[in-house]
Amino acid sequence: MNRAASTPACRTAARDRRGLAAGFGLIELLVTMGLVALVTAFVLPALAGFAARQRLAASAAEFGAALALARSEAVRTGLPVLLLPEAGGAAGNEYGGGWQVVVDADGSGSAGASETVVRRFPALPAPLRFGGDAPVSFAPSGFLSRGVTLTMTLCPGTDAGAGAGTVFSVQPTGLADVSRAGSCP
């Protein structure tokens, strides 16, 4: 009799060990999936806005670097240097197709076939828009060839999460002021 009484206890202990090793139950799995879905629903929109702001900031930094490169190249070579939009830009998005820094060896104010392209910059990622005064021409002194302030505006386009745009104002001295755009056209 003693043996019969201990047998169910052994079976219960064995069943308990198997239950612990079996893994998650359906309820635990559904609760975990629900929490993951809830966190994802809150994080993805914020992540999209972050990515849009980073695209805008990276494009602004790249254009600022292009302005500095064109100005320093003009001083270094002693020749006029142009910062031109690539072909194919539309009105209001002249620089959207990319831009290039070109040494204007013949002083014509435009890039000829024989002139040296210092660097080409790729087209902007959609939906960014970048328009304004073109071309930017630096004299060998590093000042602008035209004695007027040139303005270009980089806008987030339809990327609502990107925030305000960036305005580049290139002064006649050749220095660029960079500020946030109050609103984009």
C-alpha cells in the first residue's frame, strides 16, 4: 500500500518538471506579441520623423561643405569657381538634381566642356526640395563675383516630420549664413 500511495506523487513531480521545460503558453505568447505591436505603433512614427530630419540636416551640411570647397578652390587656384546645379533641376528645385563645383578657367560664368569639375554632389533624396539663386560664382579673392547676397532654401517637401527648412545666405564676402527657414514655399 505504501508503494501505491507514493506513485501518484512521483507522477505529479515528473509532470511538473515537464511543464516547466515545455516553454511559453499561448497566453504568454499573445501578451508578448501585443506588447511588441503596441511599442512598434508608438516608435515607428517618431523614427520616420527622425530619419526625415537627418536627411535634411545631412543635405544642408553637404551644401555648406560645397560652398566652402568652391570658395577655397577659387582662392587656391586664383581662378573663378562656380557652384552650379546639375542639369534637370526645375524652378524652385534648381539644386534638387545635385550640384557641382567647377573651376571656370575661361571666366565665362558657365561650365564649359573643357573646364575642371572639382566635385559632383548627388541628387537630393525625395521629397527634399532645394532652390534659389544659381549659379554661385566665387572670384579668385574668395568673394562672390556678383556683389549681391545670394539665397538658397532647402525644404523638407512633403516630409512633415522633417520640420522647418534651411536657408543659405551667401554674403558678397563669400561667407555663408545658415539659418532655419520660417516656412518653406
